[in-house]
Amino acid sequence: MTSLLKRKHSFDGVFDSQKVFRLLLEALSYPLRTLDLSECTSKVADMVPLEGDAAGAQSAMLVIAMALLDTEVTFAVVGKTALAEDLLAEDIAQLTLAREVEVADADYLFVCQGGDLTATVEHAKCGTLADPHKSATLIVEDSGAQDQKVELYGPGINGQLKVQLSARAKEALAARDGQHYEYPQGVDLLFVSAQSELFAIPRMVRAEENSWLT
């Protein structure tokens, strides 16, 4: 019997998945809007073998996986340097029946705190001009003070938006903008925090050129 079978959760595969999916749609429609996943993450908390900040972020990753993944898609967990990340990959695979693959082939990439974020962005699928939807979505564990200033523009933003991001989120955005994707290619970025909060920077939202503020 695997460790998964010994652990319990009360996450409803229909109703809770719908709640999470609606929050994801809202996050992608309103870039940088912070949303609360804690109602759903509390239902999988006993499955996460961590304590403190990391537990909230990995619970959020797990409920997002349960809402989005199925047998038709693939995933990878980046930063599998400890038992916690190995168990996250095991849980995702067994709860969703999605197939774990290499980073370059994955539809969904779960980037834990120890993962190489820049390399993951560089290797992630960005879709094609004919099929831009065949791109990866990154779900990134976000931590640290939000003290990095940047100006963003794009769909869902009225004009330009001056925001403060964590160094982790800024690294992801800089790595993605550095790929210079040809429209409409790109990757969506979802960020989850220790407090099980969620926000998104969709593929078409960019940092203003030469506006990486200090």
C-alpha cells in the first residue's frame, strides 16, 4: 500500500474542482489579482508532509493539479530534491492519473522552491504559431518579500500597472520575457504562496521594455 492510500483528503472532485477552476479563470482574466485558495487547500492539508510556509504552497499546487489535470495531459515537478517534492509528484500522478514526463514535454510544470526557475522557463513548451494552446503552464511556489518593482502591460490591464513582486516572481517574468516568443506563443505563470494565495501573469502580459525598476 502506498503512502497515498494511507492519507485522507476531503477535496470533492466535482464541486471543489469547479471552485478552483473558477478561481484560476479569474486569476488569468485579472492579472496580479490575489485570490484565496485556502477553503480548498484545507481539505488536502493532511496529505502534505510539510509544516510552515511550504505546506500552504504545496497544498495549493495539489488542488490546482486536481482541478486541471487528467489522463489526457502530462506534468513535471521541478525541484525534487527532497521527499516532500517526490510525494507531491506521487500524489499528483495517483490523484489525477496524469503522466509524469520530462520538463520539455510537460503540459503543467510545478516549480517548488528549490527548483531552477529560469531553466524551467527556458525549456517549457511555448506552443506553435498554428497551435499556441499547446504550451505549458507553470505553477510556481512563490515566497519572499514583495519588494521588486516592475511595470506590466497587456490584456486585462488598463494601460500600465506598477506592481511589486517577490524576487521569485520577478525571476520568472524576466526569464519568460527573455524568450522573446512570437505572438501568440508563450507560457502562463501561476504563483501560489505559503498562505495558499494565487495570482497569475498570463502569457500575453509583459514587463514594459527597459522598465525593470529598482
